[in-house]
Amino acid sequence: MRFQVLGPVRAGDAVLAPKPRALLAVLLAVRGRPVTVDRLLAELWPDGTPPTATATLQMHVSALRKAVGDRLRTVPAGYRLDLTADVLDAAEFERTGALDLWRGDAYDDVPAGPAVAADAARLAELRLDARRRWAEAALADGRHAEAVTELTGWAAAEPTTEPLVRQLMLALYRCGRAGDALIAYQRTVAALAELETVPSPALDALAEAVRRQDPTLDAPVPGVPARPNRFIGRRAELDRAAGLLGTARLLTVAGPGGAGKTRLSLELARALADGHDAVHVVELAEHRDGPLDTRLAAAIGAREEPGTPLLATITRRLDGRTLLILDNCEHVRAESAALAGTLLAAAPGLRIVATSRERLGLDGEVVFTLDGLAAPDAVRLLADRVAAVRGGAALTAAEHAVADELCRRLDGLPLAIELAAARLRALPLSEIMSRLDRRLDLLTGTAPVARHQTMRAAIDWGYDLLDLPQQELLRRLGVFGGGFDLAAAGEVAGTDPLDPLTQLVDRSMIEWRDGRYRLIETIREYARDRLGPAERADAYTRLARLCENRLATPPPVDGPAHTAWLAGISADHDTITAAIDWALRDGDAAQGLRIAAAMWWYWWVAGRMAEGRAWLGRALGAGPPEASASRAAALRAAASLARNSGDLTAARRLGEECLSVLRSLDGAGRRGLPAALNNLLITAQAQEDYPASLEFGYEALRIAEELSDARMIAAASNNTAGTLRCLGRLDEAEELFTRALAGFRALHDRRGEAAALSNLSTAARRRGRYPDARTAMREALAVYTELGIVEGQLDAIEGLAQLDVLDGDPAAGLRLLAVAERERSALGAPSFTPDEIADRARAEELARARLGAAAVGRVYREATGTTLEAAVAGLLGG
């Protein structure tokens, strides 16, 4: 069943009476959180609760349940509507920004109680922001008529919203409707006058620019007729290249195949043509035999003269301020360098721009390395080329959601983007995305230049120029999923790679950036495709061994070292998962299981729980089924990620299977028992199975003490105390929390220390010791921030928010709770500790009651514009 609130409130096709519909609206507004009966009564009868309201509420609940079925659940003291992100249009809109989901104002057919009013206000702000972003993209892409159509309606409904009005005026002007742009301005002036205010200086300045037809308002237009299509982006690169050429006479534009070196050099020639007496372009890609001066003479129209060397005739022809483009020099690099050196010495007014996959090597040469297009320009290029192949039909709103990812995976290479756009004549964009694992076969076209007809041909052109050691190293380096350093390259190559690796960088086959090497995606696929079976097996075996050795040491527990570890694993994540994939598919599945199990901590800290669960599930299915310590470790990791994803049933099942495996190993598995039991005690606690949770916890403590395992003593103390706190046994809980804190500090385990501090803060808050609670929670937040553990930051933010509410600042508290809720949703990490969930709900309800509907709406609007980083900085005084 699909629920809709972006317009009239709907539950599938069900027809609901006004009060059940209002009840549904409240349950949807809180996004599936429990709502008490008292709060529902206040929401449904905001002007005062009639004597029969409780009985009437039961009747409305029954009516709603007939429509939504068992999604409507009775919980202690109230009700809850089971929701997933894919069944609510508002959740889909927040995820995708798709404006076509809106059918009117949010909740526009129900009375606005506090919760509904707050959510409606928040959604209205998000809608306005999405409209602004859509209009910005439409104007940037040149879709001015389309922008006028949409913006006219939006601005008419909200004539005082200046950002929309400015965008409408600009779109109208670029459609040749300057008069209508000024009418839109006057309409806004009048609307603002009714509110006793005036337009901003920016809007006034835009109106004045329209009146004088300021040329800076004109839309970008194709430069010279010879262009085959619009030149998109590269403005900064053009300016930089022009600046370099202003101080040098030889500029070599270098870069990988498909980067757009030729196109940039031609645009540079057009931009600088007015400053030169002549511009000549010499295409060398098809040159195979014979002297280059013959080809140059033909290009510039110089004829041989009897008794005069051809080069002298050419030099005379290049007299004055002349710009010469030598395009595609890599396969005749030595000859090109010799010719360029001769010409520069003989013609003082000559400047040369050469394009090549490596430098020419002349004195005074300046090398300008061209990478792929940046994300906005890459998407603009794709949109422009798609419109060309579709007869003017632009990318749809749904396609824009994946266009950015497509361009990223194509490394922003203009040729690859052009070839992908050509495919959109017959394939939807989503299908192209799904086929990118075979991008070299996908990216084909019908360009007149053979090496531009496929990406494979473009890379072949450079590969064939490499010597055998360079080719072999390039093939092996294709197994890396991302960047790598020299030592890693040597491990996979099995030899010292420095010389061939340096040459591959020089020839634009490999990038060197920020201290790491990297193959762009298309070259990486090409290199892998070139691997023979035996060479492939050896390279991947070496890669898997490298990754396993890298993860053999557990993550460090102190702050700076942990942060560095996290950054390093993040940089190598794609390579590590490539090693896991190969091990599970073609190599040693047991090794793949070990690597996946060792990665769980990164997946948790980085908020990539779903990805980690998928890899661990696959590894457990492919790995050896018999009991082993490595299988137990993978099961415990999978259980942890399942719990932190909110899947408590799976977490309990996986945790119990882990425990069973370890018990079956007898003495060999005893050292792993405390961790497995600790894992289960947290899951049972989240399930409110407190007797089992305490049983697991006390057994974990007992075994950890027998093993003298200081870290597990601290961890089990901390988590067992959490269950005692849920049961209200605060004296026992605080004693164990204090023991845990001392243990973690003795071990210099900063993450454990932060968890214990957070728990002690909660206990202090329950006892009314608010200053102590705030000090401990701020300290926990500082540690979590130092370690980069987002979920821990959110726990601390929620604890401090509750203290704000209790200390008399409900607006600050509610704003922080809203920020934390948004970030949890994005992270995919819901809270699972029962007493903390209840505390947060009570604090939110108290804050709403103290503020009133209007203030609640304002707070949520403020929260929308508050980033997690800003919230943390505010709480830490940064």
C-alpha cells in the first residue's frame, strides 16, 4: 500500500472519513514512531478534547485499521503505523527531490494539528528548495522554455519568493520575452508592497539589467560555425591554458584517450584567434610515413618552391604572430618534437599547442594535463548530447537522478559521455548504467575518426605505443578497484614497478594524484580485459593476500590512529571489495570470508551497513560451511550490522549461530565467546528480552574475567549495565558503567570510553543530575567526532537535546532531535536501545507541547538548514 501526503492524504485506494484521515495524517507525520493516546487526542482535537474523545478515537482507529490492515499496530500507551521508505511519497521526495510527486500542498485536506502542521511546514520548505534547484539546472542546461513553463506557475503561487522570481525573469529574458520578465518583476513588487516591504537589491539589479539588455544575461551560444556541437564546460581549463600560453611558446595538452584534448585545443585556438595573425591546425593522427614537414606544408597551404628547402618556405608562411596546433603527436613524438623545436627557433612570433598522451620533452615546454570533466559540466554535456540524439527531448527528471552517477563512473571523459549519449537512441539511461560493467563494449559510436568510434579503440591507440613491461604492469594494475601506492603496485606486480609505472604516468595511462596512483575506470576495465587466465589468477591472488594482510591487525582504538585507519580503508575500499569478489567467485572462498569479516567495523563506522551485510551474506554462503573461528567472526560481524540496520530478528539468528559455532569448537573457540555473548546481549536488549540479555551479559563477564580479557570485561560491563538501566536498576547500572569507563580508559580505547560516558550521562539525567549528564555527554560527543563515528555523534546529540528540553530550551532540543532523526535516516542506522528510544520520544513530545504548532514548524525549518557538522560544532563550542 502506498501512502501519500504531498497533497490530499491518501492510503492506497481507500476512502477515509475526515477523522480517520486526520488520524492517518498524524501517524504519517511522525514517520512510523509510536504516538501516545493523549497526544493523538491533542492532535485530532487541537481546540479541546470532548468528553467522548477516547471512545471516539477507538472508533477512528478501527476505521483506519480496516483500510491499512495490520500496518497499524497497538503499542504501549498508543499506536504506531509501520512504514518503510518506499511506501510514503514524502520519503521518496526527500530521497529523490522529484517534484512530480506533489499533487497540491502537503496534508491539504486534513486539519493541521501540531505534528501535521510541523511536517507540512518542513515539506513546504523542502519543496521550495527542490524547485530552486530544478530551475538552476534547467537554466544551466539551456532549457529556458521548459523553465518558463514551470516557474510561471510557481511564481504566481508564491510571488514574494524572490529566488523563483529571479529565475523566471532570467528564463523569460533568454526566451526573448524581456517585457514579460519585467511584468513578473512588477507583480512581485506589488505583492511585497502588500506586506509593507520592498524587493531585494539583487532583484532590482536584475530588472535594471533586463531593461538595458545587459549582454551578461545572454544564454551561452555556440562560438564558431565549425563546431560540430556545443562546447560544454572547460571554462576554467580554457582560461588556465590561455594564461599558460601567454607566457610560453609551446604548450602540450596531455591526457588519456577521450579526455577532449583535441576539442580543448581547438576551442583555445578560437578563443585566441583575434590575438594572432593566423591560426593553423595540423592533424597528425593519421600520419604514418614520410616527413612531417610535408604534412605541415599541406595543412598551412605552403607549396614547394624550386631551389628552396620546404622547411624554409613553411617558416616564411608562419611569419608574424601565428598559432599552430599540432594534434595527436604521441605516435610520432620524436618527429613532432624535432619539428616543433625547429619552427620555434626559426619563427619568433610562433606559438605551438601540441596534443599528446605524453610531453614532447623540449626545453621551455609547458605541460597542461587534462582530466575528465567535473560533475556539473559532465552532466551538462550528457544532457546536451542526449537532446541531440533524441530530437531535442531532454533528460527526464528521473534520468537526472542517475546522470550524475553515470558521468562519475565514466570519469567525466567527454568521448565516453558522447558515446553513452549516442546509445540513448535505443536504451534508457538506467539500462546503460546496468551495462557499465562492460563499458568498453557499450561505448561505441559512428564517429568519422576511427579511434573515436569506440573507447576500446581510443585506449588501444595508447596501449600499442607501450613497451612490453609497461603493458604487463598496466594489465596487472587493472585489478585495483581504486587508488594504490607504489608498495601495493609492487605486491601485485611481483617486481619493482617504479620505472614502468613512472612511464605509464608520463603517457597518461595512469594518474598520479595526492600521493597515490589511479587508473580511470575505462582504462581499468581495458587492462583487466587484457589479462590472460594465468596472469589474472596470479594478480588477483596477490591482491587478495595484500588485502588480508592489511586487515589482519584490528583497527586501532585511539583517536588519531583510528581516524587515519578509517581514511586508509575508505581510500582502498573498492580494491578490498574487488579482492573479496574475486576470492568468492574464482579464488579461495575461505579467504574472501576472512577479508569480509575483517571489514565489518569499517562498514559500520562509515554507515554502509546494507553494503556490509550484502558482502557478509555472500561470503557466508560461499565460504566453507563447517564450524571455524573465521566463520564465527563473520557471523558476529553480520549480526552487528543487522542490528545496527534495525533488523533485530536477523541479528538474533546470526548471533545465536555464531555462539553455537564457537561452543562447538570447544577450547579453540573459548576466546571468542565473550564477544559473541556481548553481541547477543545487545540484540536481546533491543528486543526487550531482558532476562536473556542479562544471562548473556553475565556469562560474557564471567568468561572474560576467566580469560583476563580486559577489553571484553569493559565491553560486557558497559552493555550489561545498559540492560540494567532499561530495567530501572540504576544503582547496579552505574556501578558497571563506571567499571567499563575505567577499563576502556586503561586500554586507551577511545570509542569504548565514549560509549561508557554516553551511558553514564543517560543514567545521570534519569537521576536529575543534569550538569553531570551534560558534561559526560559533551565529552562523549567530542570523542565520537574525533573518531569520525557518526552514529555515536547522533547518540550524543540526542542526549544533549533531551537535556536542553529538560533545562527549559525546548526549541534548541527539538531542533537537535530533528537533525539527528534526519541523519539517522540517511545513515540507515535507527536507534535500537528501548529506554533511549522512549526517553527521546518523551523529550520530543514535551518540546512540542511547550512550543506550539507555529514554533514547531519554525524549528523544523531551521533544522532543515542545519548540517550535522554545524550541530556538532555548536554543541562543542566550535
